[in-house]
Amino acid sequence: MTIPIRMPALSPTMTEGTIAKWLKREGDAVKSGDVLAEIETDKATMEVEAADEGVLGRIVVPAGKSAVPVNEVIAVLLEEGEDSSALQAAVPSAPTKQAATPKADSAPAPMPAAPAAQRPTAQAAPPSGTRIFASPLARRLARDAGVDLGRIAGSGPHGRIVKRDVETAGAGGARLPAQRPSAPQAPAIPTAPQFVSEPGLPPFHEVPLTSMRKVIAKRLTEAKQQIPHFYLTVDCEIDKLLGLRQDLNGRSGSYKLSVNDFVIRAAALALKKVPAANAMWTETAIRVFGRADISVAVATEGGLITPVIRGADAMGLAEISNAMKALAEKARQGRLRFKEYEGGTFTISNLGMFGIKEFAAIINPPQGCILAVGAGTQRPVVKDGALAIATVMTCTLSTDHRVVDGAVGAAFMAAFKGYIEDPLTMLL
């Protein structure tokens, strides 16, 4: 019995996905747990594993096709002992195959095979688009041996290519050119963007919207339209923090602390001190959380994603640093799992490393707050009535006024500033 492989729902918000790459080919043996494909979701590009064993009989949706609804068949797996004839019932009219091989079912049946003594081991390649009938075992043996199935006359039922045909053809020289097995792995040659013109506009080229970019646009538009934002800004002197960071980094090679690691730790501790800021709005109640799960914005090629440091208020700086580095790397590679980026209670967006002095971030719904962190720069300050120079970092809290009142936001920022300016208190 064939096994349909369907577009999975990889997150609660996912309604459709795009297959970025198939990692298995038709005819490949598949074991439970093997990675079949990379699927672009509304959040990231994620790997999809096989739940059953068999042979990948047909890829119904090719890589790069427009978004496919969740639960639609994207491929068909053949169980042990089945051949490709079972695919006719499993996928009677797959649109992607119809385009490539129109009316395949009505094609003339192959000529009966000649007796083995007279049968040629190879023949001219069939015209482009002609379907090759071969058993899954024959396909696998041909791939491993570098034998071109298109040059083999089958001796099985209705001219199907079977194991002995591949073995005979391999001995008779019907092999692929040496370069063909490695051709799929050849790097793609980058092409220059094709610019077009419209009256009144300079030449331009269009970048297709990914599922992730569409969802980001929709959620942030809704956030600005539906959430009453208000903003609180403080300047934090970070000279003591920079000194402590340098001292701690010199004590061990097992971690390398960044300013952002101190920011995450300070925000988590401030939320513990002011729990009313660690909250989100629902239509029936305000949810106040008993643990600080800090979402941290990471820029990727596909857009912004926010992996979560869970229980950051109970983690040390080194633990936060190592966890953040691992999550950021997975985010940039598109390898985050759903549980690694969903469900944070508070978000931090740090653009300081890009030289941005100050900005206000858009709240990440359904959370109630997001902290925007700017670069630490040397600025003139007044200390004890005298002018001095200090390294100052400007931070702006965007809050949902339905959840966090001004006094609560101010209390959080005061606690955060206290930890940043006296960083030894974070180690207690």
C-alpha cells in the first residue's frame, strides 16, 4: 500500500509551505527518521523527516513551486515489494506531473521485451519527457552503479526495467558519463538580476515574497494598527559593564560574553523584580508570567526571527551566552525548531552592533513589551557638577498600554538600568 507524504503543519500559525529543496530523489530508499526535504514555513526553513520506511516513488510537488496548503500530498512512498504501478492509484492526476508528462497514462505501452538471449543491453535514450518504467530496486542499483536507465531495454512485465537489466547493462557499458552523478551537487551559478522598466520609475527587479516575509508583514501591520504603543527611554552608562565583561572573558575560554548577554540577563532579572511588565493581553484577561522567557530578535536573509532563551532569569551569563550563540546560528541557517522560537514573554531587539544609537521597536504580538537597544557610544555626561565622558547606551521600551501602564514600565526601566549600571548585582 502506498503511503502519501503530506505538507506538514510545522507551527500552529502555518497554513501553507514551500518546498525549498528535496534531499531525496525518486527511487531513493527511505528509512524512518531520514530527512526528506527542507520546507520554508512562515517562520523559517525546516527539515521534514520521514515517519515510515519505503522507497520515494514519486515527488508530486517539486522544489520551488508556489506555496502548498498544509495537508496536501507532496510525495508518495512505496512500501517494500511495491513497484511504480501502484502510483497510478495513489496519485491519479498530480498537476505537477501532468505538466511534465501530459497524459502519461494514455501513452502507448512499451513493446514486449525480447528474449534474454536477443535482448540488447542498451538502446538510444528515449525522447525528453518519456516516462521510464523501472522497479525501485532497479533505480537504486542504476544510481549506485552510474547506469543510465534511459539506455536500457526492460525485460520485466510490460517492458519494465528490473534488477537483472541494470546488472547486464552495467557490464555492457550503458553507463552515465563520469560527470553526471555529481551534477546535482554542482553549485548554482549566480545570475545577475533582470531589471525591468515602468513609465515614471527607474529600472527595478522584484524579489518574490517568502512565506516568512508575508507573515512578518501581516503581524507587524496588525501590531501597529491594533496595539496602543507607548515608549519609555533611558540612557545607561556601561563603562563598569564593559570592564566586568573584559575581566570575565579573560578568566575562561569556555565562553565569550557579549554586551547583549548582559542585556538579556538584566532584562530577565528586571522582569522578575517587576513581574507586571512580564505580561500579555488576551480578550478575557491579562496574563502575567512567572518566568522570563526572553525572545531575542535575529536578522536572517528571510527576515526577522526571535529564538527564545527560556527561564533566562534563572540562568547565568555564560549559560545565556552559549545558548544565544547556538540559537542565533541555527536561526541564520534556517534550522530552528518550532519550540525554539515560539512562546516568549518579552522581546529584545539590539541594533547596537550596527551603530544605531537609538530606535523604537514594534511590539511582537501577543507579548506586551519589546526593548530596543542602541549602541554604546562615548558621550559627555555631568557627574557631581562636573563634565565627564562616559560610554552610554540608549534603550527604549515599547509597551502595550492595555497591559503595561506608565508607572509599571518606568519601574521596569529603572530596575533594568540599575542592573546594567551596576553589573555585579547580576552575579548575585
